[in-house]
Amino acid sequence: MMKKTWMFVISLLGMAISASGLILLIPSLFRSDEQTSIWALGVLTCLAVVFAVGALYWRPSRSTSE
């Protein structure tokens, strides 16, 4: 149970970091004077999606006891 929680936390942090890097690179697509690596955008997008799926897979279950 503890390993599942840590995997969720790592996935959530990885998603946050890769998505923030992606958000920082998006504006450079619309500037004509800067060269943006399409590979960097693709890798960050894939990482964000993979970490999001991991966070959904390893999310803690809800306790229904009240």
C-alpha cells in the first residue's frame, strides 16, 4: 500500500514538472524569431501524458467509511 502511494506522488510530481516545462515552451511556438525544438515539445507532452496516466493508475482508493 505504501509503495502505491509513493508511486502516485512521484507520478503527480513528474506530471507537474513536465507540464510546467511544456507550458513554458508553448509561447515560443508563436514567435518567429526563436527556434523551438519540436522534439522537446513532443517529449514533454509524452512525459506529461505518461505521468498523468500513472497518477490515475496509482491513485489512492477512496475510503467509504464514515
